[in-house]
Amino acid sequence: MTKQKTAAGIDVGSRTIKLVLYDGSHILFEKIVDNTYNTTDIIKELLDEVKYDALVALGYGRALVEIDWDAPTVSEITAFAIG
């Protein structure tokens, strides 16, 4: 039997940063923290707390994750359209 892959989704907004882990059928972890002046440090702390196989970012600060973690990004409009 193959191990279920875990996806991490991070929404980097101007006021909060949200992280969710999803295994394809269940939310395994979720956390919301306040965003501050050191957004990259907060993202690193959040991602260091969890183990994941894939990462995708959205939100106002999604480019930070794309650059520093080489993760694909999704606009809010696309995410809303996909559901």
C-alpha cells in the first residue's frame, strides 16, 4: 500500500497567515497566525512545524513563498473558481 501524500497550502495575507495540511481526504492540520513585519520568518516557523510532500501558496504574499520555497502559487480568483 502506498503512503498518502500530504499537501500544504499556505495563504499569506496582509493581516494573517493560514496553513493547512491535507491528505486528499482529510484536513490534518490547520493554523492561523497574525502577520507582522517579518513575514518570511513567520512562514518559515509555520512550515518548520509540519511535514509535507507538496506546497502551494496563495494570498497577497504568495510570491515570498514562491521565491524562497520554490513553490507554485495560485491567485485567489483561480482558487475560488476551482473551489
